[in-house]
Amino acid sequence: MLCCALAAGRNKIIIVGMSGLRHDYVDQPNLPTFRKFILEGVRAKQLDIPFVTNSAPSLATIVTGLWPEEHGVIDDSMTDPNMIGSYKFGLNKLTSDWLPVKPIWITAEEAGIKTAVSGWLGSDIKFGSVNASLFHKFVPRESEEDSKARIAEFTSWMYGKADLGLILLPQPDNSGHEHGAESDEVKSAMVRNDGLLKYLLDNLQALDGLDQRTNIIILGDHGMADHSSNHVVYLSDLGITLGDLKWVTGNMFTTGMMIPHNGLVNSVYQKLTSPKGKIHLTSYLKKDIPEKFHLKYHRRTPPILVIPEVGYRVEITRPHSDIRFPTRQLGMHGYDNSVADMKPAMLALGPDFKKQKSMNTFHANEIYPLVCSMLQLKNCHGSDGTMDNPQEIVTVTLKDQRKAKKNYRYLNTGPVNKYRSSNFGSSGAMSSLTKKSARFIESNKMPRYSRSIQYFYLPPTRWKSFVRCAHVYVGYFDFLRSAVVVDISANIRDNVEKMCKLYTETLI
């Protein structure tokens, strides 16, 4: 006997996100559960995701149905001229200030449908007094055992407590970054994910056959491409220094965004575009960003956008010849979203999905209207996704009840107030962690300059401290921690390990 009745005519929906699930990863052997979805359900050979091909923009598009220039999450790192501070994926909490458009679970909650959101970006986000009924906070990295425990609790939530669930798993993204897109470690991660997917299905089946009343969508947030440590574009080689920039995506990046200091936009842009010979980098002024990227109209989009060729990364400063940069980034994403390796997979299986249905492309912004229609929600906002592909993959007739679409472009290009954030700590209020770092620097008599502090997100690999040019990078490189860039004098360089240890103990 069921613990409680489902709403009439409505089956449950679960969206399973797997970070870095490239479109072809599901084709490898020894994946029986993925194979079940392919043979018995729906497969889109690729999911068309937004640019920039990083987690935050893609995950936000999936749950809002909007392109980044409209939902506002333009990249994993961003700043806003109307806000103090900056956002870093995996470091800062995603609030409704950064994502001002309601995700699908908030819309469902407002319609009286209980939701469960586990580890998804913004899972604990709140709009007024409304949030997911049940949630686990976002986790960028976890063990297989931790994922299994999370799945166990998540499936229990779906039994009588929630009709819509979203769960995000961090693999195979972590393995792709650390070992390469085509590595054996990625293949092993996919085998583990297959086991976790089977565990989810088995749990649902054990709950009064809940798997037979649940529609399950599996998708990735982006793909992955191999990267060579020798394929680097150094901005310093082009005559661009850290002092030219008020804000930049990070010290190392694929696609990057830059805010030069006042009066330097054209100068920096000229240096990016004038070198003779091939530099493996395409740069745009904001006004010239191609429309296909759906990025240029948001106020958060900085004056300059740079996109390297696939397999290349960008760094600000070339290291001294006797110092090696210990990168373990053997796989990367963030490139042009038209590149095949950036495309993730999408699969679906359940009572309302067609059997043995295959299509070439499904669009990330079509997930939102699909779920809205399947749950018969009447309060969904207008979105960029159409109903054409959603109707193609289901057995029921979908009724589009979305409201008229707002002019999000107008809202996102509104007046700029006097506050302009900077991740170099030159103006505005610093975060508590930055203040803590500043106190540490002062107490240890480390010279501090007007732009001495920079926070930037590093993928969850455990790097130790290292010396580079005239900087010492010290930090606790693990999970949600960041690094701090501090200008110091040469005579302190010999004490890097000591300083790093002292600094990490201070933060912990």
C-alpha cells in the first residue's frame, strides 16, 4: 500500500546530473544501467548547453530554461557592478542575488508540489520564504560512499515526500580534470556512476515499486577535452600584466573575462589582438561578442572576453625558467559550446517517456518547459526553450502553460550603482575570509599593496604551495577553499612551506 497518493495523472520526476558527463562517455562498455536507458528509453546524442561551458551557467540554464545573459549566472566566476564582492563556483553560496530567476523547484514549491534537491547548484537557495522542502547543500567533491549515502536519503525523500527531485553527482568531472578526458580514471568513474545509478533505481524499486511511477532524466552539465601542460597562452607575453586588470576570471582559465582598469580597455584589447603569428586565442570586446553565445547583454559580462583554442589554457604570467608550475589539469572545459567535446549526454526513462527513442540534439533550456508541462505547473515563467523537442520524447500530450516571457535583457542591463567589486580588494567590502587573510598578512609582516589580494577558484585538486615570478601563492587547496595571491619580497620565498603551513592553520 502506498504511503500517500500521487496527484492525479502525475508521475514523479527525478533529474540526475553528472558533472562532466561528456556525450560519448555513456557508450563505453561495462555500463549496463546506462545501456538500459539507451535501449529502453530516450537518448539525445548530445545536450546543447550554453556558453561558457562551465558548471554554473549550464546548471542554471537547465533549471530556469534561460540563457546566461538572462538568468545572470554567466560563468563559474563573476562579478556584478551593482553588487559588492564576487561569486566563485564551489566557494560562494549561490543566492537569489546571483540567480534572480526562480529555478524549477521553487516554482514547483509555490504550486504546492514538494521537492527534494540534493547537491545541485543553489539547492538551498531561498526566494522570500520559499525553498526546497528537502535538500542537501552543493558538494563539488565526494567519495563514492558519500554519494551512495546521499542517494539513499534522496530516494527516501522521493517516497511520499516529494514529486520532483534533482540530484547532482561530481563525477566524472573530477577524474577528467585530474587525469584527462580519455583516461582510464574517467572510465572507472563512469563504471562507479553506473553502479550509483543502479543503486538509485534499486532503491526506488524497493519503495513499493516507485521506479515504475518515476520519470528519470540523466544529463551532464558540460563535456571535457584533453589538455597539454605545454599549451598555454601567457598574457605577460602579450604585454598584459596583473596591474592592468581590475578583475579577471582567475590566474589560470580556459574562457576568461577581464575588467581592465579605467582607460585601459582598448589598450588591453589591442595587445590581445595585435600579435603577429598564431596565439591560439580569440578575443572580443563586449559589444562584439557573437549573439550565439547569449552573453553580451548582461551587465555582469565584463568589457573583454577571451576564448582559447580547445586544449589550451590562459595564464596571466609566465613563470621563471627555473620554476615549474605543478598543474594537474589534464582535462578542461569552458571552451566554445559548438565544440563536440563540450557537449554532455542526455538520457531519459520512465512511464511518460517514449521507448527506444533517439534524437541528435536536445537543448538545455528545454528541460525546464519539459518538467513544467509534465508536472502540469501553471505558474512557470517564460523561458527560451521551445516545446518541440520535449513533445518528441514523451508519450503524453504536453500543454505549455508558461507565462509570457519577461524582457530579462532589460532587467539585466539596468543602471549601475556606485559600487564596483574587485577581487583584488581595492574597493568595497571584503569577504570575511579575505579580511582574515589580510589580518594574517599584517600580523606576519608580509608587505601588502593596493592590489595584493586575489581570490580565485582552483579545481578540487590538492596542490601545495609554489613560487611563481614575484608572487607566493599560499593556500589550503581542498574542496571549498581558495588560494590567496600575496606580493612578498624575495627573501621570504625560502620560507614558502612554513608560511603555507602557518596560513592554513590560521584559516582552519
